[in-house]
Amino acid sequence: MQRTRRNLLTAGAVVCLTGCLDVEGVTYPDEPAPNESDPDGGMAPDDDPADDPADDNPGPHSELAAATRSIVDDTIWFAVSYPSAIDTYREATADVLTAIESVRESIDGQTDPTVSMAEQLETAGYDAAERAAAALEPHFKPAGLVQARTDNHIPVLTRFARRNDADRFVEELERMHLSFFQIQTPIYIGRRFSRDPIHNRLLQRLVPGAPDKVLAELAAPGYRQFSTLAYQPYSEESETYLPTFTDEALPKERRETLREQLGPVIQTNGRTAELFVTIASRPNPASRRGAAFRGPPGNLDGVSVYVQRYSSAERASKRLDAVLEAGETEGREPIVPETNASDDAIAWHRYYHREAGSTRTDLDDFPGVQYGYLLQAGEFLLATGFSGDAWEERPQWQGRLVDAWVGT
């Protein structure tokens, strides 16, 4: 065997390691999530959800409730459990590297490679796959990745162990080490198991109509102030300029503005989760630098959806009654345009309430009115389309909302 082949492999591992030393990961302490019943804070609810009677009633619009539940649960997983799940993946793959290094150190002039060494590494690889899967699935699929990396090398190691070819056996060990090192780097993990942007099943659940054409902002402020973007990653073509996002998703100032628009829609009693979502068109790459989007995600003029989860459908129904009593309604209608609405489209409350000031130019001396849409689905209250413009004065306001889970 030519020694230069092994030297090239070793040099490749060194280059890969050097290129990743300057990538700093962000760690998040695994403290319990604060109670988020007041805006971005931790004040306890005014009444105790435990006082609710047993409620087996799923509430209205069970299919929409199930879709919303999946979105809220997945978002909370990213906010709370994702950091520790990634740590588990790193530890599992690091243990494979340690096992490879241990086998390598045991081979010298007096010790020949053995089949049991290959079996030891196979066990280490499959154990890592199981640990990674337990931590990351069903949000991501790491088991096949880790098993494939293992299966690529174990047959070769076994073959040359049986032939007592220590030189070739050690070379394959180095190949296996490099293979596992590559899937442990921050850059690889950040792309393969990404939460900024999110582009796993949560994106599909948010916008089942067009996941490749939509950019969503998510914020769950009651869970470690979590916020992020969700969209399909861009291919890095050399002849195009990609969009640049200069601010975080749904920062606190924008959330406060949305809360002011919502007014009495915000009902904290018995609320167990709060989620802000905006749905906008995904900006396209441009052929010229000056034509590429650059700015905060809020400049994309997305349509907001505000989600409140309660301890039961009955509790959500009570909160809906409180909202309706604090404002006015004018019938019900689907939130999607007539041309997009199906025969069984859900009709939302056309709801409006008066606010202290006004969002209209030069009219802040008079009380303003916020117009929007409101709906209960199971244990959730959903609100969207709130604006100082009346419903009939803003046709086609929905934008990409027609592709979102609430519009399909």
C-alpha cells in the first residue's frame, strides 16, 4: 500500500477540524420553561386550569385543532428540547470517534487487527444511531445517517482483519474516523438538523400548500424567548445573490404591536401556550446584489396568525365568549378568498374592537377600530388579519395565508 494515501486522509481530517474551530455553537440551559401567561413574562394565570372539570369534548373544528396542536407541539420542542437533543447526538457520535481511536491505539507491531475489533466498532456505531434517534426523531432522521456511516466501513475492516492486513485495516479506521468527524461538526449539524431556519416537517405543517414558496416567522416567547424562521434553504449558486435577513424573527417590539392590535383577543386565564406566526412570500435569489432582499423579516409584509392554547376546549370556549363580549361581530366568513375557498371552508367570526388610539394617519385623537378574524378550534383560539382597515376595504389581504394550515 502507498503511504501517501493514508497521509492524504490524515491531512483531510486536519483541514476539516481546522475549518470548524472558529464556529461557535450556542448552548441553552435546560431550565424549566417559564409560565408565559402574561406578555413575554412569567406571571401566573388568574385562575387555575386544574379547577376545570374533566372535559372529553374535543371542541369545534377538530381537524384544524389537530393541525394546530402539531404545530404548537413541534415549535415548543424546538424551543425547549432541541438543544439537549443535539447534545445527545454530539455525544453519541463522539463516542464512536473515541472507540475508533481506542482500536487504533491498540494496534502496533505486536498486535494484529481482529474481527472482534470490527465488531466492537459496529456495536458502537449502531448504539450511537439508537441514541441519536431517541433524541431527535421524529423531528429528524439521524439513525439512517449514522448506520450508513457505520455500514460503509465495517465490512472493509472485517475483510482486512481476516487477512491480517494491519496496514489496510488502519487506513480504513482513519477513513471511518474522518467520516464520523464530518457529521459532528457545527456546520454539518446546523444544516442537517437546522432550527434556523426550520425546514423539517414543521415547515410542511405550517404551509402544506406551498412549503417551497413561503417564509414563516415563529415566536413562542413563553419558552426561553424562542423565535426563528422557517423556510426551504437556498441553493448556493455562484451566479445568484441570496436574501439577507438583518434581524431576528418577530422581535419583542413587533409582538407588542401585534398585541395592541389584538386587544381583548388576548386572554391569559387558563392559557398554557402562546404562539406568534407570520406567513410571507419567500424572497427569491437575485441576479444582481442590489436586487436581492436585505432587511428584517418583518419587511416582507407577512400576515400574522396568533395562537392561544388553553387547558381544555371548554376553557377555550369560555375565553372566546369573553373576547366576543369585549368587542363586536358582523357575521362569519372564510378567511380565504372566494376563488380559493372550498365548499367546506371554515367560517371565522368577523370581529372588531375599539382601541385607545388609531393606526390611521393624523387620526390619533379619535378611538380607532381593529378589524380581524377569530375562531375557536378545539382547545385553541386563533386570530388573524387584524388591521385598522375594515374587511371590505382590503381585498386580497391574505397573501400567502391561503397556503397556511389555517387557510387550506
